[in-house]
Amino acid sequence: MDGNELDPLYAAVFDDPQNGTPNNITQEGCLALALLGKEAWNAWRSNNPVHGYYPDFENVANFRDFRFYDDSIDFEGFIFGDAACFDGAVFKDEICFNTAIFGNHACFFNTIFREDADFENVQFGDWANFWGSCFSNSANFYGVHFGNEARFSNSEFKGDTSFICARFSGSAFFDSAQFNEEAHFSGTQFGGIICFNDARFDDEAMFDGVQFGDTANFDGAQFEYEAHFMAIDWPVLRLLYDECLGGFKDAKAWAEERGMNPNIFQSISFNGVTFNGQVNFSGRKFEAPTSFGCILLQHASNQKEKSSSNRPVTFGRVPLFHNCKLYQDTTFDHAIFPEPSPYPIDNDIAARAYRTLKLAFAQHQAIREEQRFFCLEMAEEAKRAPFRLRLLFDMYRWISDYGFSLSRPTYLLLGTLPIFLLLYSWLADLAPCFFWQDNCQVRYDLLQFTLMQSLPLPGLDKWSDTLRQGIFEKQGWQNVALTLFVMLHKAISLLVVFLFGLALRNLFKMK
């Protein structure tokens, strides 16, 4: 305007005063101009850029609350500039934004996509906001480039979702997002902090080859099906990156400049996560603090509530960490692992998975974690063992927790004392005497004899023999039975001493 001749591609739009001016377009003008297609729109945007400063931008692409009830508008290749607004918009049919270019502050707050939404190879500036958006069908963000602080918090993805090879240059937020179908993040690059807190994945979640340049937080997330976090080498990823913005060479160079690698995880947290399906981290190198611990629930108001409101990470199936390198500050504190499967094939897979974790923690001399995974491995080995051998495994677990319990052998020793006391009383023809009975007299010599068999130390044999002659006067089968009971009692006592020593050795790593 102002004497300047308008480009004929879009001049007719501004003949209507309701559409505003080229330098101050209205929502009606945006709709009319978008109907003319990419060439007219981009010509207008090139000649009339967004001006002003946040939050008071002017001449922005404004489609706030508009209902797109047909596919007459195709946004493929559009150049929107800063502050493009689709807040509250509803797309009834398929919508395509492929290769479009957005500036900073692109806003899709509470936007509804009722059919397929395609954003393939779109470029966003900083602060792209999809908070609370609903994708009722597939959502395709393949190869999209985001600036800093992209936000998909509370968004709902009801169909297959793809962020394959997408790039988030800074922080990204998917907290409380819900993925009802498959979620693909294979080869996705996150340059800053990434947040999936309390996200929910109802189907397969694929993060294989994903790259994190900073802290990744999945605290409180829920994976209902399989979750893949495996490492993928660059040559394999080449196939995924070939069709994305910049291609494979650009993606690899960008990652290497920031020390990122599809085989490496930086600081990552899975506190309080629920993995109901198989989770696989095979091939990953964890090079910063890693946590599979507890999350403190927000509603805990006092110290007593806090102590009982920790939600631990839960594994519905045994996690796979084959060929992984764990960081020394890796924790599985209070993590819940599944009960052994009744199927031998599953027991074999689980035993090898626990053995891998046991050996990984042994390298860091993390005694507690190593012992824990040894016990889990033994439980799986017991399940797949033949019946008779399984009884030995079960007995070993019951009386010593596979050689790591000090209390269980002690309970065994104390528990057998009254049993053998009653047996010895029976062989000596002594009626049981309980403290609440009238005229109850304790036979201290019998009690001494029983205690001596519980601790068979050298030098006590003569004293024991003297007590035996004074208590057990009968000969014949009673004498033979007494000998057998004494042998059994001493064998149990020696077993307790051995298990107690084994537990001390294992707990304190004594040679």
C-alpha cells in the first residue's frame, strides 16, 4: 500500500477491507490468502514480514480457533514467520504442513487434528508450542527441526506417531503426553534437556538410536508395551536420515559437534517408571548418572507420608542391558522386578539378562547391586532346573537368600532349638513343661545338652557326654534314635555356621 503496487499474486485479497492490509493482515485475510496457495502466501510473507516484539508481534499468520472443515487449504511449503497462531483450531480432514517454515513462537495450543497430520521436514524456530493438542489419527513429524524449548506437554497422540530423525536443538517437553499407538523416536536428536515425565505409552515405544545431548527425564512415565532404547550405529541410521532435512551428513555432523552419539546416553532418569512390557537398552553406553529408582509423589505433605509415598520403578518383564556399559553412578534402588516365569525359555532369557547386570555392577565393585542381581539370576535358574534340583535351589533361598542373609540362618538355628528340645524330652521320658503351668520345673541339664548340640565347638564333647549319661538312661532303640537326632542337630548347626560365614563373606566382599 502507500502508493506501492501490490504483487498480483495476492493483491485481490486486500481489495476487501475485512482482510486488512498487507502489513497488518486480519484473520479473514489470512484465510483468504491461504486459499490462494503457497506461491501467493510466500510472496506476501516475503514482502511483508512479521514485525514487533514478543508478545506484541504484528502482521502474524492468525488462524486461532478456526474450523478447517475441508481440505481446501494445504499448508505445504508455507513460510509463516514468527508467532504463527493455530491455537484452538480444528482440522477435520487431513492436513499437510510438509516443508513449511515457522519462526519463533509458533503456537498450536489445544489444536485438534481429527485426521492425519503431516509435518514432515518442517522447520520451527524457538518456543514452538503444541501444549494440549490432540492428534486423533497419525502424526508425522519425520525430520522436523525445532529450535529451543519445543513443548508437547499434555498432548494426546491417538494414532501412530513419528518423530523419526527429528531434531530438537534445545530443550523439549513431552510431560504428561499420551501415545495410544506406536510412538517412533528412532534417530531423534535432542540437543538439550528432554522431559517425558508422566508420559504414557500404550503401544510400542521406539527410542532406538535416539541421541540426548543433555539430561533426559522419564520420571513417572508408563510403558504398557515394549520399549526400545537400543544403540544403533551411524551406518545403520544412514537409511533413516537420507530423506530428512540436511540428510545424513548434516545430522551426523550436528550430533558430533555436541558430543552426541546414537550409542551413548548422558544423564538419564527413569525414577518411578512402569515398564509393563520388555524394555531393551542393549548396546548403550551410559556416560553420566543413571537412575532407575523411586519418585516422590507430589501429594506427600509430611515426612511420614513421604516415606510411604515413594513410587519405585517397576519392570513387568526382565530389562535387557546386553553389551551395555553402565556409569558408576547407576542405581536400581527399590526397583521391582518380575516374578520368575513358569516357562523355561523365559527363565533362560531372564537369567542371562540378570547375569549381564550382575557382571556390569561387579566391574564397578557395586556390591549391593551385584548381590541383588545374583539373587535374581539364581531365582530364574531355580525355575528352569529339574524338580529335584529345584528343591535344593528353593531350600538355599529359604534358609540363606542364596548366601546373602545373616538373619535367615539365625532364624533356622533358633527355630530348631525348641523342636530338638521336645525330641530330646520325649526320648528321656520327660513330660513337656511350660512356664504357665503350676509346679513347672525346668530341666536345666536337658536345656544345656540341647544348646551344646546347637553350637558344636571342640572341647564340649566330654561335657555333653556326661549330661547325656545323666539324662538318657534307656538303651536300645531310644539310644539309636538319640544318636540320629544328635547327628541331625549338629549337621544343621554346622550348616548354619557355614551359611552365616558365607553371608559375611558375600556382604563384606571378604576373600
